Amino acid sequence: MMTTDQSLQRLFSKRGWYRNAGIPEGTARAYKKRFLEDRLELETRIKILQACGFRVAREMQWEENRQPEKARLSMEKKLRKLNVFWSYDLPSNLDIPDEVLIEKVLLYLDMDEIRTLFALFEKKKIKNVWVERILCQEPMFHALNRLYAFLLFGIKDPDRYIRDQVNKRLKQF
């Protein structure tokens, strides 16, 4: 038995792997490239394997991640891979302050990592970082701010909340 990634590595190593699966060559190249960049979604990975004649041998088993330091290091690694700390002098993983980590995860990573943030930090702390570091950059991140206001923080009228926060910040100066 192989993991999903091992199966895809074996599949992608074969020349013309996509021909009998009914996948166009251009799409196959895009899938392989996204897989090599670790950007291919799990659903797509499973569909590719099924189309190429693989079957699930054992159902996936899940457990809650109870290692907050490991989750934090994983997020930091993803952020470093995206080169978001290019302007920081960070010699080791332990030097990233919580506020910077929260800001960068909210700006650059996916909802899975954002959910992990809520497991690592209090909602109030995440909201404070969002208001002080991201919301204040309106209108550059307007769509993202509206999404976070509604989805993450349960704000009923995101546009009014954003407008009020921006006006409040302007009055301080």
C-alpha cells in the first residue's frame, strides 16, 4: 500500500500516464506541476488516482493535532517557502512574534492554516491583529477584510464595521 503522494509520484514518473485516463496533456502537465509545488488539492489528487485506475485500499484516519508547536512550525515553514519574511532578519523559526505570524497567515495562507490559528491563539488576539495590521490597510485588502469580518469574526455588517474602524483610525491621527 502507498500513500496518496507516493501513488502520485509513481504515476507521474511514468511517461504518458494521462493518456488512458482521459486527461488532456495540458491539464496533466498542470496537475504534475502543481503536485511538485505542493499546491495540488487533495480532492484533485484523489480524482487523478481514480481516473488512472488506483483504488482506495484503506479509508483515511484522522486525529486532532494536539501539538501546537508542530502546527506553528508547519505554518512558519509554509510562510518561509512563500518568502513572506524577505524583509525580516530571522535566523531561526523561534524568532517570529505571534502578531507577525498571525498577520502573515491571514494574508498568505489558506483556510486550513487559519483554522489552526484559532486553535493556537485566542479569537480576541487574532481579531486585534487583523484590525491593527490588515484592516488598517483598506482598501488594498477590502475583499479579504469583508470575508474575515463575516466568516471569522461573525460581524453582521462587514462594510459598516470596516468603514467605522477606518474612520476611527483616521481620527487618531
